[in-house]
Amino acid sequence: MKNLPEINRRHALAGMGAAAATAATWRPLWAQTVAPITIVINQSPWFDSFRRTVELYESETGNRVELDVNPFAGSLEKQRNSVRANEGQYDILIMNSGWFTEMYAGGFVAPITDIDPGFKLDPKVYTLGDTVYYNAEKKTVTADGKLMSVPVQPNIPMLYYRGDLYAEAGLEAPATFAELEENARRFHEPPQRYGIVQRGARGPHTVAYDFYPYLYGHGGGIFRDQSSGDYTVTLNSPEGREALEYYIRLAREAGHPKTAAMDQAEVVQSIVTGQAAHVMMVIAAWSQMDDPNKSAVVDKVEWGPPPSLPGLPTAPGLGHWLAGIAHNIPDERKRAAVEFLRWFQTKEAQLTTAEAGGIPVHAAVYDEPIADEHRYRWMKPLAQALPHAVNIYQFPEASEVIAVLELGLNRAIAGEISAVESLNGMADEIHAIMDKHQYDTSQIEPL
């Protein structure tokens, strides 16, 4: 990685002289001589912005960064293998919300302040439900734990909707599920256009992730209170039933006929080709909406926080990514990894991330003039939603629970089983998992 990306040229050239004078205020002078590092990362809609930000780091510091890019599941497998070796292959692990607690609890990630006691997380960086911290004694993520990672991608689902259709109909962005359903039905004109296209395919963290804002936005949840250690399974509550029946009804009456087979790529394709009036998906896909090489709806898509029931806040599930430093690498590589993270969390670096099509983790970027530009019209709605984002899992065996949800939700959406059968069955399996791992768990009455 050698060339400064074109998208950064504007502020890089304009500020080159100033950068030389101010560099020492936000990165140490010795950062020019740190060891090369390797980052293992997944291929995703936001990867290109991360790559371009890394290129700027290399250009400004002279340090070298190698990116090992993999599919979602492949990245996790490589991380698990590397952290269990005598010496790790990877220095920085880009960890998803579905497995970062596994890395924390297993001791596979070195606390950043153990490597450098002087390291401080920028106070304007989103801690995303305090998931950057881990308290080993309490076995949970909490602000009184050690700093384990730096946020890389504050990924949450947002409502994408056709602003041009809304303007023609004189409508405002839907704030409630009832409004979303009414508007989805209004714009449902199959097969030319579907009122809403949802993800329903089974995967490593696919349909479950897209269902979270519906579940929590209806006042439901998977467990009673993870923060206090109460893992009573509440998925099959009346609120859970209402949420899943709503999700299925939208799919059948205002959605795509093959919802059960729809994955993220198909959902993105549906909105950029003009075949969907609404989608609810990760904000990381925003840049594709206005890309004339990919989109037939340039300048027509708008964003809003996921709807919820009246009186309840929006509740997008965190599907974020965190950067942790592997425990089993030489000290010089650990120090080099710290310096990259020290630089990456700065407002300057995060502004570059935004300009490159990524989602900044630094709150101050959302107050910059860039947020008022039409191209970045997603930033202010995202800033409204981020404080309400829900950390779905706080335990290392989350992947086992996710697998149960993926199958159960997919079968219900496909019509193989009813919503009630799905919820009761998933609740039984999740309870068995939590009991097997000796958590304080029980079950509510089945539906």
C-alpha cells in the first residue's frame, strides 16, 4: 500500500504544511520508526474506506501496514487460529460484535493500556455500549474494565428510504413501525418495486442482525438483563412474537417474495436498482447509493433511525467492528499496533474515513461542515441513532446463540414453521446453551 488515495488529496494537499507543524501534537515523533504490522480484516462495504485511511497513515508516518483481507467467516477463523499459536501471525484483529467478547474473555487480546499505560481513548470516540472495555472479574463489558480495543466501524442498521417518493407523497420519514408498514404498502408495486426488501437468509450473522432493531424496537430482547448477569431467556415474550410476526407480515404483504433467500448483497442491489422503496441495513452501504456506476437512484435515497413502537426509542443492534491487539506477538509489534490505533482514533483520521466512504467513530466529525453536505446526508440521522444502539451480546459464546437465531428466524420467514414455534424453539435452544456454559439462566412461559 503506497499511494495516497485521490479522495484524500483535497485536505492532504491543503494541509500538508500545517500537518508537518502539528504532527507532534497528535502522534509521537518516534512513530516514523515503528515495526511493520499486519491487520486481519473482513471484506465488507466499508473496507475500502478503511484501506484508504490506512494508506494515509502510511503516507503521513512512513510506517508499513499489511492488510490480510478475508470473507466474514474466514476472518474469524484466521483470528482464532492466530491467537492460539505460539506467535501470532496478525498484530491487529478487526473483531465483529459477534465475537469480540470471545477474544476478550479468552485472553487473546492484550489490554492497550498494559502495552502503553499512557494511551488514552479520545473522549469523543464512541465507546459503543462500552464494548471497548472488559472487566475480567465480572466477565462482562463495562466502563470500569480495561481498555481492550478501539472502534473501527460503528456499524448499525439504518432505515434507507426513497426520499423522492416521500417528497411526491408529502410524507415524513417513518418514526414508528405502523408508519413504516403503511408507507411500505403505499409504495408496493411488484414486481417493478417492492415496498420493503428485508434480509432473511441464514448465515454467520445475517437475518438475526437485521431482526434486532425490530425485536428491541418492539420492547423485546433475547435476555432479561445481561449487564447484571441475568440470562433469563425472554426471546419468546409477547413483544418478541409481535416483532417477528410484524417482520414476516412486512415480507409477505409488502416485501420481496423471496425474502427467506435474501442476503445483504441482494438487499443492497434492490435499493440501488430502484426495486425497493425501503430497506433496513447497515449504514456501511451508504456510499453505494450515490455511486453512478452502481446506482440508478443517485440523490434519491434518504436515511432515518430504525422505527420503533410509540414511546420506545429507536433500538438498532450494534454490528460494529473493533480493533484489538493480539496477545501473542512480539513487544515491538504491539507498540507499533498501539501507534496505529493512536493515530486512527484522531478526528483528522476519522474525517479521512468519512471522506473515503466510511463511518467515523469520532463524534466531532458529525459536527463538521461535511455533515451538512448533500453527499453526507446520512450523518445527522446516524448521529441521532448511535446513542441508542444496543449491544446484543456480552458473553463469549455469542456465536452459538447467533447460530440458533439464524436457523430459527430463517425457517419462520420461509414459512416452514410459525412465528410461535420458531420463538419457543429458539428460546429452548438458547436456554440450553446458557445452562451448558453455567450462566444464571431460566425461561419464561412459552407462547
